[in-house]
Amino acid sequence: MINKKIVKTGATLALALAITVPALSPTAATAKENSKIESVKFNGMKAPATIDEMVKTYTTATVDVKYSNGKVKTFPLSYNYLFKSEDKVATVKGEKIPAGTPIDVKGNPIKDPSSTDGKYFVSDAPDSNSLLMPIDGKLYMVTHYEYQTIDAAGQSAYGLVPASMSLTEMEQDKKTGELKPVKVEKIDFSAVNGLWIPCNGSLSPWNTHLGSEEYEPDARQFADPTSKTRSQVETFAQFYFGNKAKANPYFYGYTPEITVDKKGKASVVKHYSTGRFSHELAKVMPDNKTVFYGDDGGNTGMFMYIADKAKDLSAGTLYAAKFKQTGTENGGSGDLEWINLGHTTDKEVEKIIDSGITFNDIFETSDVPKEGFTAIKQYSYGKTEYLKLKPGKEKAAAFLETRRYAAMLGATTEFNKMEGLALNEKDKKVYIAISDQSKSMEKDSTGKDPADHIQLPKIKAGVTYQLDLQGGQKDSEGEAIHSSYVAPSMYGLVVGEDLPNADAYGNTANVDKVANPDNLSYSEAMRTLFIGEDSGAHTNNYVWAYNVDTKESNRILSVPAGAEATGLFAADDRNGFSYIFSNFQHPGDELDGKSVTAVNKDELLKAVDEQIGINKTGGIGYISGIPSLTKYNNGKYQKSLEIDKK
């Protein structure tokens, strides 16, 4: 996600989550037809135009359903919130606390030391949602709370406070499909040293939640006791362990996997073998072994992991891509050459971490070009480095300093704001969001960067790319890659449009096109790619429905001004009902710096502050009104596209 400038304000606590339009249940939206559904088409909504609309999370979009008998029926969509991150719905040691409150290593809620009345921290940044397939007849949702924007004193708390996830048990109305939270619990990360900035996530094919830890703390900077990184990780450790001496940057930057058992108890492992970088999201392919990753930030890479065994990410081989540009049309295109970084297991990497290894144990460094040293540039350090690998440290470099090692081997570390991924299983395609195509993805005009693989047009509004998947591929050394889901190339699919000047609502990108794509989720049944925005270019962020057959994009949800649309998750079938989950986080953020003239900006800020609270809370909810598209029979996911007969 975009790490936005913190808005310092004395905002009041949120009074309510603004929503409109009463929900139309999936049952009510399901026609009494005996025909199969042939196609689904979303009809978009207008951009918000009034202060009232700009403060709400709402939709006025509709969906057309065409049946095999030729009939077309139109159904309205509506937005339903489940809870806010500030709502006291989570139970911890018998106490009701806000859903977004983090817990420490002992499972206690973490107090905000800047609070004058002893209140807990409450994250304003709910992100990823995974609605698991039914477990022993029950529905559960895992939700991320990505970070804490400000503390009670209005000061930046970003990256200083341990992050958290919650597990929500849902009650589903058997007739209407309406979801209600009946139990919310905080997930215990004490076995894996806590949780660092969990951004997006995904549901694995084997019904576990795959989380993330982005913006991994830089271990080279951590070695300097006067650095901001050292201070950040020590502050985190003090809050989590109660002891800053336990701070270790190598604890963080991986893929956490959350498993929920039949009793509704969540357990956590971190997959150290998947590499350490700015994990935005892990998306597993249909073979249950191949995984693609987003690496968020500037000067980042693209990574692929192939597990040794299906449905088991504890051991495998990690690859990094080298981008070979082939064109600049429609955003851009390039071939991908995959470089083998090595093979390992979670246990091997964890043993290296527990040995107390440091950055200086892995690399020699130089401040200037030097024989035997490789020049690289990558996100966590931000400037050119001259590195030499110490003997026997290949495995430590590959899995603890993944991006650095990849760059040293020739992989591309020039991607900028690489965000969410989604899979189109039928067509064997992966979609990946580049939220802001600029900076390191432009041609290096200085000639000083160590590499310049990517020289694409500057598109601040971003590009969603498509990767076609194939088997029979070989790596950079000519060795076979044992997967049928390797991407040999990528090319632009949905392209944003920057404006020369801001419009009257403060938008610097075309409001009728996707800007700064972030969350992606694909519906096989609807043949639709859903795109959620993390856009500084749009004053209100949106969720879009992009039909992969018609190539049409339609706006289907608007979130409050300054907020980001997160937690996007399309559930084609949960006990016969379909949902599109979407949250909002950090409402009102950066709004004061926008050039808004169409409405009174002071009144808009006041409305956000009073109705929601600027950077105080976030909302978790879903879009309903979608006809039942698939059936869930005997625990198996059926892609029948057959509606329920009434």
C-alpha cells in the first residue's frame, strides 16, 4: 500500500460507518429461473459529487444477469458493513476490545502510551479479508489490520506498533445469505515473533489464509544503532516483547499462513523458505505448488516459488524475474527470464535466523565501486550499494536478503509499487497491479543506476498487467522449471490516465478510469477482475469490475474521501451465496492537501471527521445483491454456473 503522509488532526472518534442502500439478499436477487446463467455484466455508478456522497461507503451499481433462455434480469447492489476496526467486538481474555487492537506476545492488548486515559491502540487500516470455505459447517473470515497511522497524540505511529489479524466466525442467514459476525478473536502470532505490516493476502486452494509482511526492515540500516530502522524495530520489539533487545529485522518479511481447525482455533506459521522481501500478496496456482508474489515499494522485484509438495509451502525453490522489455504500448510489455535463487526449507532458514546472523555476516560492503563487488539498487536501502557475498552465505543471502541477492544475480529490481495479484484459472492468466508506473520503471536519464532493464512510459495512475502462464519453461541457466504455471512474459491490460491538471474534485487522474490499482480479486463465475484502488490520484477511491471478455471497466463501489479501498475478495460461492468483500482504511488521509473546489473542502473535512474520524478507524464489509452463481455441494467447489431452483 502507499505509505501516505500522516494527517495530524484532533479528530473525534468515529460516530458511525457511513453506508447507504439497504441490502438486497442474494436470494432476493436470484431469479426463479430453471435456466443456467450465461453471463454477468456490471453497470457502473457515477463518481460521488456531493459531500454526503464523498463521505459514504456506498454503491448504486447494478448487475445484469443473462440466462440461457434469453432473459436478462437486472439487480441492484448494496454495501453491508460488518464492523469498524474501532468497534469493541473482539474478545481477548474475557475483555471486549476494538477489533483493530493489536496484542503482545502474551496475548494482552497493547496500550497507547500517548493516550491520557489508558486506551489501547486501534488500527485504522483493515486490509485483507479471506472468507474461508465452510469448516465443520461454519464460516470464518481472516482480516488484516495493516498498520497504525497515528497515535492518540496525533503523531505518526506507522510501522512502530505491532500489527494484527482477527478471526471472525460468521452467522449466515440460510434464506438471504446475510452475514453477521458472532465471534471475533485476535490471532496469536507469538510462535513467530509477532506480525509486521500485513498488507494484502489470499485464500489458498487448501482453505488456509496466506498473509503478508511488507516493507521489511532493512538489516543493513538496522546494524547502525543511530538509524531510524534500528529505532523502528526496537520500538516494535518493546511493544510486542516488552524488551527492545529482542529486536531482529530478520524476524519479518515473509508469508504467514493461518490455518483454522474444526474447533475454530487459528494457528500460524511463517514460511521463511518463500524469501524475505516486501510481501504484498502470495497467490497460489492450480497445481497447489507454484506461487507468485508482489513486492511492494520502489526498486523491487518479481518472485515465483515452487513448492516441493502440493499444499505445503514449507520447502521449495525460489525464483526471481529478469524483465526484458519488448514494447511500450498500452502501458508496456516484456519477456520474463527466471533466475533460480536456490532451494531451502522453513526450518533451515529459521535455524539461520536463530543463530543470530546479521547483515554483515552475509555481505562485505564498499562505498565506492570496487573489484569483486557488485553494484545493485533495491528498495529497502534506496541507493546504489556495492556488495560482495561472503563465502558459504548463498542460502542466507537468497532467503534473508532475497531482493539484494536477486539483483546481484542479474534479476530486475526496478519495479515500482507492485501490489496485488489474481488468478484466472480457466484462461491460465495471472493479473498483477503496478499501482504507480514511474520512477525506477522509467528510463534512467542520469545513467548512474546499476541497471536499467525497465524503460516504460510514466503513468502515475498505474497499470494492471496480464501474465500468460505456460509449462515447459527453463530458467536462466537452461534448467527445467518444474511447473505448468510459469509466466514467460507480461503486458499491460488496464491502463490509468493521468490528467495534466487536477479537476474540481482534486483528482489528478481520469475519474472514469482505474487509478493506482492495488487489491485484485478474480471471479471465475463472473469472468470479472475486481480492482480496488489505493489512489492519491482520486480523491475518493473506488472498486472496479473489469470484464475480461468485453474489456469493459465499471465503478461499483466508492469509499470515503482520502480512504483506500482494501480487503477485496470475491467469493463466488459460500453455501450457495456470492459476495464481494471490500474494506476502507485511513479515511480523510491527505485530504487537506488536495485542491478541491467543486465542494467546500473545509466542510468535507469536517464531515469526514465527524461522521467517521480522520485516520481513526476503518470499515470491514461486503457488497451484496449478487445472484447465486455456483453451488457448494458435499464440501466441493462446483463451477456449475447453475442458479438455485426455487
